Amino acid sequence: MKRLLFLIAITTMFTTNMTAQNDPAAIKLLNKVTNRLNSYKNIYAEFKYSLNNKKAGVKQQTKGKISIEGNKFHANYMGIDDIFDGQKRYQIIHENEEINVSSHKDDDEFTPNKIFSFYKKGYTKKMDIKQKLNGRLIQYVKLIPKNSQSPEKYILLGIDTRTNNIHNAIIVEKNGSVINLDITRFQTNTVMPEKLFRFNKNKYPDYYLNDLD
């Protein structure tokens, strides 16, 4: 359950329409972010994730990393290696010694690589505060879910005004939870070996293979 909530937090996408209007300045800035991301051959990122809910007495922290090239990705988070080779997705759950194998058919499926694209659909976009963080000037865009059934009240997406790259996200949920996702390392156009995006069954001889298709 925790792993599902983690993925939803970084990749949530909603499609229900509503009448609220987008802020043209926010749309313009997000278009710059999209164009910047599309210009990269590949992306390697490390991130920190934290969830706090004072009312429920919940506090969680974890770290992760992800490599993306084209539609392929290899992510590591919460004890999982999550690999998509362009056709099949392999979720290697080390704690359970289990590997879930599935086809990647639905563009709206929750996948780690959407950490850099989740904002495109399902939100009304508004410009929010601008502040300095770690020597960077960060402009926040407020993303309000169009789906009234969404668990999120809103998301503040922080964008580095110098590079037009995503710096962080603050997710405020209706149940009082606040999720912080911070990009701690961001590299682009590096050499990524093809085997990084391949699943090697021989590395996990004792793991149970669970075909979900």
C-alpha cells in the first residue's frame, strides 16, 4: 500500500473536465519545462520523498533514483527495482523476492517516469509564489486537480527559473498529508548502457516470477 501511495504521489494524472481557467503565465512556463525536458536524450535523477500527517501521526521518508531514455526507464525506490524495456515492465520487489511482469499498455498507468510529465493533464494551472531555495530562484505553479474525487487539494510544482527544470513538488492532500518530492541530483544526456533497461532473470534465480498479463 505504501508503495502504491508513493507512485500515485509522483505520477498522479486525472482527466475529468471542469470550468476553471488556466493562468496563461503558468501555461507558458510549463510549456518551457516540457520543451526543455523533450530536448534531452536521457535523464538521470535522484530524489527525496517525505510524507507527513501530524493528525494521523504519520511520518515517512525515503530516497530514490531513476534513469529515463525515450520511453524506457529504470527506477529504484522503496526496495523496488522498476524496469520498463519498451515492451514489458518488471517490478522487482526485493523484500518479497518477487517479480511482477506486465505489459505497458495504458498511457495513464502509474509509472515512475511520469515524475517529469504528470502535470500535463488533469490540472488547472495557476502561478504561485516565487522563492529562493538552495541558491536557486524557484517559481511555483499551483496545480489544482480537475477531478473533485482526487485525494489532492493541490500541488505546488517548483520550477528552476534559470534552467526551466523541475526542482521539487509539494503535494497537499485533503486528509491533511503533505508530501514533499525534492530532486537532489539531475543529469542529462549521459551515457546509459542498454543493459540498464533490460531485465536479467539470471540475477534473481530464487525470485518468484508473477506474470500479470
